[in-house]
Amino acid sequence: MDKDTVLLEHRGNVSFITLNRPDKLNAINTDLRLRACELFDEADAEPASRVVVLRSNGRAFCAGYDLTAESEGDQSWKKDSLVWRDYLHECLQFEMKPLQMKKPVIASVQGYALGGGCELAMFCDLTVCADDAQFGEPEIRFSDAGPAMIMPFIIGHKRARELLYFGDMIDSDTALECNMVNRVVARASLESETIKYAERLALIDPEGLYGAKTALRRGLEICGLYAALNAGVDVLAPMYAATTHSGAKFEEITHEKGLGAALKWRMSQFNR
């Protein structure tokens, strides 16, 4: 495992977890996913900190799962829905880490927060984003979805259906209007504003933060959130294993001309 894909720093009462694949727009590969889970646990156990900030190096928070990593090596597993189900459940557990932690987690978002990156930000307790942030789950355009169908619980079903069905992206102001984020700040001041926000929250006693977060999480559990998300993975797994027209064409272009060309081909059809 490349441990440098995610970094951890403790600063006073705040712990900072930083996604560190800036050259890949912090796309999620196996190393990043596993290392992030380790550091989420470590930050949650750190006695000195009360709040955790999840942030990223580079121009994007997280562009989703690394599609180039999925296209390498033996591809036979991609036709097996049971393998997909196990893999998607592992991805879901990673994305849900911020929700399951004892301490509140603040997402600090710049640039793209797409697919799994968008879902990861939504699982955080609070989100501060830069005015250049863009959120969305465009994977439906390549015949994928999820794995965490959390968006309806955050922004409501009607708006979530529109974003999940079309795969459109929204800007920071629209995300604020949808209650997907708490605050929008200038890109140049994102770091300082996030730190100020986190340090203010860290003034609250840890017992209070733990009690409030636990009560809110238990309420979601009672309402069936966990069951809904896990059931969603089981429903989606066969779709990932299926061969679709747009998915097959996307993979063909990816192999022949690269991921950038495939993304450009698919996205161009929706610019109307």
C-alpha cells in the first residue's frame, strides 16, 4: 500500500486528513481507499482532537473512482455480479466512514467532487466548499451508479433523481441551495475559512459533539438508512456486470484513445 496517498496531521483540537493524489484529481484507487480507512480510525482515536477535517491536495477534492485502475489487468471479473457486489460493499464502507466516526467530520471541497467523491463529501457531517466547486454523479452516463445512493437523504428525492438520472454537475451556489453544503467561500480563502470553522466547532466539549452526532446517526439508522444503502448495492451490482451500449462504447474508446477521449465523447452528448 502506498501510504502517501492519504496524509494525517494533528493540529491542536483538529485532525486533518488529506487525500494526496493531486495528479489524478484524487481519484479513489485501492491504496487511497484502504489508507483513508486506516487514518479515519486513527483520527477518531486521537485523544487531543475533537473535530476532523477531510480535504485534498491539488485542484480537485475527488474526481470519483479511478477508472484507469479498473481498466488494467484481467477484465474477466467485470462480468461477475457477485464480485461487483463484494467490491461495491467495500467501497460503501469506505465512503460511510465519516458518518460512522465518533467525531464530526468537515469536508473542505475545491474543484471537482464527483461520483464517489461527491458521495464521500455528503457522508461528512458538514461541508465548506470553494466557489469553484462542482458536485455531481456523472457515472450513470457510463451505465454505473452509486455505490452509495445517499443523495436523496441529503437534498430530497426530486432533485436527487434529476441529478442521478441525468448525471449533471452543479456549481457551489446550487449545491448550497440544495443543502448539499453548509458554506461557500472564495477559493483563495478555503483553507483559512475551513480551519476557522473547524476550530470554532472544536470549542464544543467532545462529550457534546459525540452525543449529538450519535443521536443523529441513530435516528438515520432507525429510519432505515443503512438498510437502504446496503440494499442499493445489491440491486446495483448486476448493472455493473451488464454489457450496455454506452458502457461498451465508452470502454472501447478508453482502450483505443484513452480515458480523456472517452469522457469527452460521452459528455458531449449531454451539452444541449
